[in-house]
Amino acid sequence: MLQGTAAISDDAYQIEKSLRFDAGDTTYLSRSLSTNGNRRIWTYATWFKNSKIMDEFLLLNVDNGSSTNDWLALRIEDSSKLCLVNNVSGSATATVRTNRLLRDPAAWMHLVVAVDTTQSTSSERIKIYINGKLETDLATSSYPSQHAELQINNSSYNHNIGYEDARNDYYFSGYLADTQFIDGLALSPAAFGSFD
């Protein structure tokens, strides 16, 4: 993994370093969990800047390394839309896809995905924020059932950033900074900083 020289900066907030991912170098981050975490409530937050537009790539992927039937993916699709999908036994049990197109290779974007499947209102179970704004204009909004356990935080699965293990593909090209995974809390962007 190469440290990039890019910095995110304004008067109130600064990120000194970022990680540079290059699909041609097949760079990615991976973690195996020793125990299961909370599979109903969690938050993923990161600053990202993609450098290859109109290619599908993964910001987060969870799978068992061999089967394409059971997985969770947070990806930018080749349509430039952000999508979170949870797949069980070959069928999507949740799919939330934005209408917003993410096509600016010069812009850093802040992403927060907050999941809480214990919520009684289905649209409260997955929230996607881009640059501090809740995405409500969605191309697809198929939410998980109440109390559903998603594939993430499963100690039997590989957890990767910038790569899909089962297909050995979808490497990310771009930069990530200040990437965080919060187990057991569904947080808003305010937990990670402020936005003008």
C-alpha cells in the first residue's frame, strides 16, 4: 500500500495522509475477524477520491473467498452510482442505490453508511450520506427485513477494502483517508466532522 500525498484540508478539519490504491498493482486492505461483531447495527465512514471513472470498484466487500452466493458489497458501479447490496443464498436481501453520479476524479467525497436493521421503519435501516447530505433520491431502495443480520461482521468471511475476494476482481483505483468502521452504532456524519 502506498501512502498518497493528497491531503484534505479546510480551516476546521485536515487529513494529513491518504492511502493510494491502484487497480493495476492489485492493492487492497483485508481483515479476518476472530469473533462475530454486531451484524445488525454498524457504520462505515471514509473520505474517498476515485481515479478511474466508469469502472466498477469496491469500497468495502465481505465474502467467504470462494462463493458468490453470500456477500455484502459497498461499491461504485460502472454507472457511477453508489450501491450497497447484501446477498444471501444468491439473492439480494437489501439493495440501496443512489441516483447521484460520482464522476469527479478531482473531488474528495465523504461517505457515511449507517445501518440499523432494528428500526421499525424500513427506510431508517440503511442510510447513505455523501458529503454530509442524506441521500433520499434513490434509484433502488430495497431495505433488509427488521432485525436482519447482514453478511458483515461475520468471522467466517473476509472483510476487504478495495477488492472482491470471491471473484478476485473489482480493485479500487483512487485514494482513501480516515476510513472507519464502527461496530454497534449507526452514526450520522456529525460523528465524523462538520460540513459547510
